[in-house]
Amino acid sequence: MGQGQYRTHLRNHANKKKDSHGVKARFMDDLMYVVAIIAPVMTIPQLMQVWVRKQSQGVSLLTWGAYAGVSVLWLIYAIIHKEKPVILSQFLMLILDSLIVIGVLFYK
């Protein structure tokens, strides 16, 4: 294999790797948008307990307050790094976590 053919071979190999990586990256991007919605949805039963049933017994104010604080930090991080799925997820989590904290304080 001559030098020119070798370079062409390397270039083709690199392009195949990029295309393969691109498909995997796009799949993961799409998957993370689904996860960004599913994760906050999993919080809804706790939200329902507090706001619909008006029961805050057994719901830790400290834990849900910490979750809200962590969501703020993740949201700031995601905005700085322009990570859209993380922005979406943490924005939703911050709203839900805050609603649970408010409900616990309101119904205590």
C-alpha cells in the first residue's frame, strides 16, 4: 500500500468511526431527552401525596430541600455547558422539588 493509499485508508477509517460515533451520540441525545422527562415524572406520586392527599407525614423536608438545592446547582452547570437535556430535567425537577417543599411546609 502506497503512502497516498494509506492516508486515504486512514481518512476513510476515521470517517466511518465518526459516522458510527455520530449515530451513537444522536441515540444517546434522544435517550437523554426521554430520561429528562421520565425522571421528574417519577416524583409525581410524592407530589400527589402532599398536595392531593394533603399528607406530609413521612415526607422529609430536609431531603426534598436538598434535592431542590442540588437541582439548582445542576441547572446552573447545565446552562453554563449548554446541556439541553440536563437543563430540561433539572428545571422540571426544581419545580417539582420546590412544590413538595412548599407542600410539606404548608401541610405540616
